Amino acid sequence: MGNSGSAVKVCTDHQGGINWLSLSPDGQRLLTGSEDGTARLWSTADSQCHGHFQGHESYITFCHLENEAAFTCSADHTIRKWDVVTGQCLAIYRGHTSIVNRILVAKDYLFSGSYDRTARCWSVDKEKQIQEFRGHRNCVLTLAHYSSRDVLEEEEEEEEEKVSRDLLVTGSTDCTVKVWWVSSGRCYQTLLGHTGAVLCLILDAPNRELFSGSTDYTIRTWNIVTGEQLKVFKEHQGSVICLELVNRHLYSGSADRTVKCWFVDTGERIQTYKAHKHSVSTLKYHAGILFTGSGDACARAFNSRSGVLQKIFRGHKFIINCIQIHNELLYTASHDGTLRIWDIRGICKRNKRRLKKDRSVQGRSSQKGSLSRLFNNKVGCMIQQENGE
């Protein structure tokens, strides 16, 4: 295991815990949303704060960054849109009657989930509510979006929904996942099976699959067209807090202090990553390395294949709520109010060397296997000839 190096930079501008960290699609900026009621914009080029968004009347729960606009939602029941260049508030979306805890931007839509038991859809540009999704019996914690074009054949679609094919997925503390037609607000599917709050969702639209993690200690896989429950992953001993899907491998972080890796096609658990001293609050896969953030205030890097712990990043005082990776720098945002930046070039380089070595060994093994099979085949033929077969 490598040494627990110190951060390249520690950004202490916020006056309260950082609840979320978002990276722009072009990788040029980061956005942090804080308990201090403000959001800050950071450049990934120089790690400096280049924007300070003020206006919310309570703490920011979540944030989302596009290349030219930033979005924040708050316990003040509102969502705000900001200009990333001027810092000006461009729009305020009002309508929720309780804490807005999650937002999602897709196409020209802005989706939000709230403790008021509803999800809502807004026009990004017109500052207007388009749709309200009402049916959950408790707060909406997590969101996902897809188009029916991604999953349905044209003849499978319902006639009145062919005009607008967008669907919203919501996970709730009422133990259900619901799928909604965006155009009508009608519930298309209610996915029943969890016996605890649904904390996280991962969508794999091309394979028609949805993964949900819950306080009932399970992850469940669903067919998002039929609503059928496909598999239940049961090995965790605590709430499933976060999920990451990479190359048909599902990574799950839990309150049981572990991350597990599952092969989606079979449901087999193929690796468990230990060493955390508290809940795993966030995780991110990058270049064969699994990075995790924990309630023990440490981030960690594991070899994703072997499960070996490669490095511990120490310095935060409280839980790490979110991590991002860009240009072989690891960004960690914590409830201690700091954004810390770590150099991960060394780990990435070592991992690339290992992968190259593994491929080389596998290649030789495969070649040996081929020669062995060829030899066995020849021996088999000789035996057959000797026996007159």
C-alpha cells in the first residue's frame, strides 16, 4: 500500500459543510454547494475560486454544473440557475413546499425531488413548472431520466406518449421506485420489492435495466420496460448508499463499511473492498482504480480487480460527501467545509503498469493453453489411431 500523502491544495472558502461537488461536462470547472447557503465555482486549471453564488435563504443540498450554467437546490424550497461567468442568478424555480434535495438536468428539462413527496419538471429557459409527479407517500430522494427511444421499440410505446418520449425515475423513502411519463405526469411503472428507503439509482437504458440501493441492505435490478424485478443482491450488512456501474460491473458502497463489486449478468459478488472505519458515502471508478469517500473522513484508492488498498488520503475532519476526478487529480468535498485536491498520477501510473503486466501474463497463459490443447489433441489422435478408431 502507498503512503497516505498530503493534499496538493486545501480550499477553505466555504463557511459550512460541502454537501455536493459537480464537474462540468468539459472538465474546466467544479461547483460546490454548501451548508453556508452559497455555491462556489472553481477552475480545474488553477484550483482557484472564480465564482461565489449567493441568494439562497437556507443551506444548499445539491448542485449541478453545465458548461455555461450552474444549478443549485436548497432547504429554502427553491432551485436557482446561475451564470457561471458573471455569477448572476438567472432564474428561481418556485413551487416545492419543502426541502429540495436532488436535481437533474436533461435536454431542456430540469427535474427536482423534494421532501414534499413530489418530483417536478421545469423548463430550464422559461423558469416555469411543466409537470408535477405526485404519488409517492414519502420524500423523493433520487432521480434518473431516460428516453423511451433508448429502450422501447416503436410498437411497444403507448400511443398518447409518442409525442414526448421522456421518462423520469424516482426513488423514495416510501420503499418504492416509480417511472413517470414526463409529458403527462402519469405513472408508467411502480417497482415494488424494497422494504426500506431507496437511497440511490443507476440506469442502464441500453440494457433496459435499473439498479436501486436501499436501507433494506439490498440492491435490486429491474427491467424498466416491464417493471419485473430481475435480481436481488443481498450480501451487504448495512444500507446501500451509493452505486457505480462500469463495464457490466456494479460497485456498491454501504453503511457496513465496505464496497462490493458484482458481475451484473450473473449477480455474482466478485470482490469486497475493506479498510473503511465508517460508512462508504461516495465512490468513483477511474482507470482500474476504485476511489471511495467515507464517514471516517478518509478517501481511499483500491485496485479494482484485486481489492488491494493502494492509498489512503487523510486530512479531512468529517465525512467526505462527494468526490470527482479530472486530469489525474482527485477532488474530495467534505462536511468539514473544505475542498481538497490530491495528485493521483503515481497511483494511475502504477496501475497502468500492473494492467499491462497482467495482460502480458494472460497472453502468455493463453498461448500456453493453446499449445497444450494442440498437444492434447495430437495425443488424442495418436491414441485413436493406435486403437484403430
